[in-house]
Amino acid sequence: MVSNSSLLSLNPTSPLVFEPIPMERVWGGRHFETLFGKRLPHGAVIGELWEMVDRPEAQSVVHEGPLKGTTLHELWSGNRASLFGERHLANPSPRFPLLIKLLDARERLSVQVHPPAHRAGELGGEPKTECWYFLHAAEGASVYAGLKKGVTRAEFEASLEDGTVEEKLHNAPARTGESIFIPSGRLHAIGEGLVIVEVQQNSDTTYRVFDWNRNGLDGKPRELHVSESLASIDFDDFEPALTPATEPVVADCPLFHVDKKQLNGPIPATDKGDFSIVTCLTGSVECSGTTLKPGNFMLVPACLEGAALTPTAAGSSVLITKLP
């Protein structure tokens, strides 16, 4: 029997693929199954697949290979230099700093906000900055992000009382291949008909300020967090723009960097001495014996120096996510 410490001393010869964790949500659907062929719990409305997560309540587990069954937390804490790169040894986070998801919005999500770092502690939550890449957008899909220009805090608070919240929100059409950055403090809601790749801080704090008068899976109205939301919202955040599908940089912030690559031939899978997380968007891509189809993810460890991402179908494209 191979011990866990022996497993963690192994340097894998192929990328790591993790078991997705399905999350039932009242606004979810079955698009992960119909679009990407993923296996979902029978009869459930699945709103999220947590593809890479290292939290006390949820752990990604390696799907196959010599490290099969090993958690992301064990990898991050037990073999960081080899798997993630020596440059990340100085990272003070005891857990892997990112949480990466797929979201399926059959219905629109609640109007919500994540607390900024300078307020999260006093509110009892964790800060969360994220970005959304629209992997699939139905015709007419849109997102709510920020406030309409000129809306004041007093006007927004009044809209909570009289039910006119939607009139105060900036609503923008969303198309496949576009993306948007959602810093903590930005009021937002995902509209119906969107399947999204979400890259975010390792946090699960969301404050719902309005939920379209909808009941939850238990048939009761979902909890709102109005006071926490009002303390977190950036009331100077007006009408942010979406990032065009032609833009190669999806997100660039102190927490994560996300690039979109069109693959016309092999490209390096990661930088020397570093790791990357690869998401297949279109076509298919191969790396050191692992093949990805759309909606699938892999972690290319730092020890796979010289590994390449090679397209195996025309029109292949990927997201590459890294820690700064």
C-alpha cells in the first residue's frame, strides 16, 4: 500500500483532472449534461459544478492516475513546489487560493454582492472577486452588473422597498465568448440562459439583496442579507463594460490572471516553473496524454516543464488561468 506522503512525493507525468462537485440550485438546469455530456444526479437542478475547490466543506479529488483520490488541499499543502512551482511557496494562503466553477443559469440568479476585503471581516464573511466567461449564451441573454448611471444609494434603498430594483440595475447583453470582471463590491446578477466559467477567490460569501420574490428549493423565500449588502455595495460603480470575445485577456488582477487562447498549433501549457489551469472552450486539446473537450478542466503541474497544449480539432480554444 502506498502512503499518502509517498503519493505526494510523486511528480505526475500528465495533467491532473479532478472530480466535479455538483451543487443543486433553484435557478439551475441540465445544460452541463446536454452541452458537455457530464453526468449529473438524476432529476436534480444543478446550478454549479465546482471544478477546483479547496474548502473545509468541499474538496476537489484527483480523478485518475497515481495521485487518484488525493485532495487539492493535500496537493497544495504537501507538494507545492513540484506541483505548483517554487514561486508559490511564499503564498501565505493555507488553502489553494482559487475556486473554479461552471454555472448553469436556467433562471436568473439573485441580485447579490460580495464583500470587499476592507469590510468582509466585520461582516463575518470572506472577500470575493471573480470573473465570468460566457461559455454558452442563449439568444437574448444578459447580465446585471453595477448600477445605472446616476443611481444613488438612497434611490436604490427605496427600490428595495417598492420592488423596482431591476429599474436601478445596469443590464447588458451577454454573448458567447464575452466575459466580465466582477470585483468585490460590484452589485450583480447572472441572467437566464447563460453557462459560465467562473474563476474566483477561494470564498463562498454571497449577500443576496433581492431575489425576484422567488422561493427556494424548500418552497420558502430564500434568506436575504440586506444590511450586509448595503454595507458592501460600491455605489459609485456605474455601467461596467463587458470584455469583447476578441480580447485575449479575460481577467488580470492581483488575485488571478485568465487568458483566452485560440490554438492554431501547439503552445506551451504553462510557464517554466509554474502551473496553469486549462479549460477547454471549443474543439478539443491534448496535453501529455490527457485530452479535454469543451467544459472540461485540467491542472498542468509545474513539474511538466515543456508540456504543450495541442489542438486535436479545428477551431480549438482554451482558457488558461494562473496565479500572479
